[in-house]
Amino acid sequence: MFGALNRFISRLDSEGPSQSSKDGYGAFGFQALRNKNLEIPIEPWYDFVIGINGRQVDDGDPNLFATEIRNCAGSNLALTVWSAKGQRVRTLHIPVPTPSPTLGLTLQWTPLSSTEDVWHILDVIPDSPADVAGLLPYGDYIVGTPEGSVHGEAGLGELVEDYLSRTLRLYVYNHEYAVTRLVTITPSRSWGGNGALGCVLGFGALHRLPVPLTEPLAGPGETLFETARFSNEESRPLSANLQTGASLYQTTSNAKSTDLLIPATLASPPPPPPVVATPSGPPRTGRKARKVVSPNSAFDEYFKEGEKKSKEEDFTPAAKGAPPPPPKMGGPSPAKSPIPSPVPSPAPSPAPEIQEEGAAS
């Protein structure tokens, strides 16, 4: 999916140079090749001069550019610079000395699309030629080579094939440290893995050079894309809202916050709520109190239903009245029983007579 998206964006970029010169700041600019003046914050290869003193540079004649610089001797010169890092535009105000009205820059008329030939290092396989050369994943970008110019997605692959088993030099930019270094690598097919470099590369619109980490992040409400406006640029048609004079924002009258914009709908305080007149007459009777339904009523009904089913299964009789009070201390008193009638005892039987036999006379 990402490959198809990159091819589609590349096709749009290849078809749009003539149109971009009308809608934007042009497809060409003076690319900085060397900077001998350390006081000018222009970075070679990455920065393009696309405007001077508020006017777009639409002619690659270096004599006209040098004449404009000499005319500003003893004053400040405004240069509009486009950077390949994040594709942002900024304006620099540079003082031009009177004795020698030069800037110390070496410039070349170059298309801005030349900075799109960048390969992003996404992954590095251990013990591969890329690993031995010191390439770092995610942070490194291959931006060029001193061996010649490389164009298109297949340009780097063709260059690697020409330098198999030979030393190849590459310019590598690291995003985390904001430095460009020269890397020496030896492509090979016999290192024990796939590919001649042993790394995964990304190319296209999704892998352009990002904004340096040293720059502040965009705040809420700020634009993500920035374009330059020049005095010699053709005027663009205004939208319907601007043509009719309707303004979406208006500035506040407070002198301390003149740079802030406030929506027109919030500039004036909201109107007070309308006052509803109450009809005069006898007071109305009180309304019936609504029955408040507990949010846990469903759970209460569920537990009552379960308790009812449990009693039916256990044959528990329903209680008709209040339960009897607990017994007093010492145990319950015995119930009174009728006194039993006395049982007549049997008469004692007479003792048997014992006759003693006397001696015979």
C-alpha cells in the first residue's frame, strides 16, 4: 500500500513543475553549495534561496542576483530560504558590508526536487555490510554520494550494483544528531544474507527529511505547511467569505494582547437569558410527589424472586404473626399437671406361726 502511495505522489511531483511555479514559490532556487560566512545560518545542500527582498527569484541568472546584493551594500538584505529538512520556509535578514558587498556563499541554480532523492535506513541486519559501515536504523538518511548524481528510486540500487565488492562512499545525514558524515561501505552478495547492503530502505514522500529536533514544535492552531508570499507573485482569488467582506476573526481592543485572534462569535458577551413573566393568580396546589425509583430496584426484585423460590422449595410456611419472645433465664417453666390420686398400699400379710416342738414327756 505504501509503495503504491509513493508512486502516486512521485507521479504528481513529476507532472507538477510548471504548475508549481504559479501556485507556490517555484520549482527552482539557488542551492547553497558552500558557506564561508559562519554568521549566515545557511546550510549547504539543504538550503535554497528562493526569494530576495520580498521578491521571488524566478530567473537563474547569477548576475542579476549579484547585482541585487551589491545594491544593498551598507544595509540589510532579506533572503527567503527553503529548507529540505521539513520543507519549511524562513526569512533571513543579513547585513551587507560596504567595502566588499558579498555574502561568502557559493550558489547553484537547482530544482528543489533534487532533495527528494533520499533513502531512509529503516533496519540494519547484524554482520551485514551496512552494519560494518556503521549505518543506524531510523535515524540515518542517504542523501547522496561523491561518486556521482543518483536520481529516482532505482538510482541507489544501480549504483550499488556498479560497486559490488568495491568501496562505495555515501553521504549520510543523521536526524538525531543533525550531522552529515561520509560513510564507506563495500557492497557484497556473499556476506551471508539478503541484499548487497544488508539493510531495509524507504523511499518516497513518507521518507523525506524531517524537521530538526532543535526546532520548536508547532503549537496548537499553528499551520503545518508554510509557503512564501512575494510582491511579484500573481494574486490568488479570494474565497467567497473574504470577497463579501465577512470576517471570521477580529482582534481585541486590549493593547497587551493585540497579536491574539478571537472568534467573532466570542468577542461580545452572550446575551442574558430571556425573562419569562409568571401569570398572577391563586397558587396552584402542590403536585403529587413522584415515586423515586431506586437504581438498584432490579437487583432487589431479582433477590426477592430468588428468596421466594427458595422458600417454596424448602416448604417453609409463611409467618402469620410476630414470633414469640425468647425464653427467660433458667429455662421454661413446666406446665401444671393434675395431682395424682394416692394409691392404696396393700395390707401386710400376717407372719407365719412357728411351732416349736417340745421335748416329749
